[in-house]
Amino acid sequence: MTEIVQIRIGKHMTGIIGLKDVLAETAKQSTGMTDHDISRLLVQKLSKKNYIPSGVTDIYGAALLREYKKHLGQAVEALPVEGIQIKVLGAGCPSCDRLEQEMMAVIEETGIEADLEHVRDLKEISRYGIMGSPALVINDEVKFAGKVPSRNKLKDLIKQAGNKISS
């Protein structure tokens, strides 16, 4: 089964089928290509297994090019935060899954709109410099690592993030 990877396309997290395979394949054949040509190639290859509306191919192309550059280990500029972005970092242990479930419940209970992503890729997790899992990242700031805090603490963290966005 092909893996689905969540990436930010425009304002939304979107699942892309087969992204890792296409990035590896493109890296082998893109020598001498411009960024524009690489982004077009990525959209072309990924549109075989993913629905990419014709009116937003440029937005997809830019997002896919960012992922391609990350895949190559190149520095990419951080995207501006839009709304509340929550990441649970952890390879999938029971505590990591429990934290993800708790965050889903907190988002529902508070009514605060937020994107929630469970990052299981060890390379991506290592970018945050954490030593224990699970870890919680809100708007690119590590809030804690190595434990699952109480639901009240999670509510406080998400409410604080919501207040920062609205002010």
C-alpha cells in the first residue's frame, strides 16, 4: 500500500499519495532542471494518483517544490502560520496515539479551529530537536516532550494559541 503524506497546500493540510516515491524518483532525473520545470514534473507525476484541480496547479507546484527541496536537504523558508497548526511528534507508540486522540477531543470541546497532524517520520521529528516522545508542537513551537499532559493543560495550550492568532 502506498503511503499518504500530509503537506500544506495553500492554507490546508492535504494528503498526497505516493509523495515520497515521486520525490526520490524526481531527484534522480531532475539534474539541470529549473525549479519551475521540477514543480511541473512533480504535479504531472502526482496527478496520476491524486486529484489536482486544474485551477490550482501552481499552488500545488509551489508546495510540492518545497517538499522536494526538503527531501534534498535544502533549506526552505518557513511558511507563515495561518490559524493554529498542531503537530503530534511520535513514531506511533501508544502514548503518541493517545496524545493525538486527546488533541482531537480538545479541538472538538473548545470549538477552536486547528489543523492537527501526527508526524511519524523520524527525519521530520529530528528537525525539532526533541529527545522524548510523544511531543506536541503548536505553531512551530515545541510545548512539551516525553509525556501526555492532562486534558486541561492541552486546553490551556490551544486556547493560548487561539488568543495569539486573534490578537
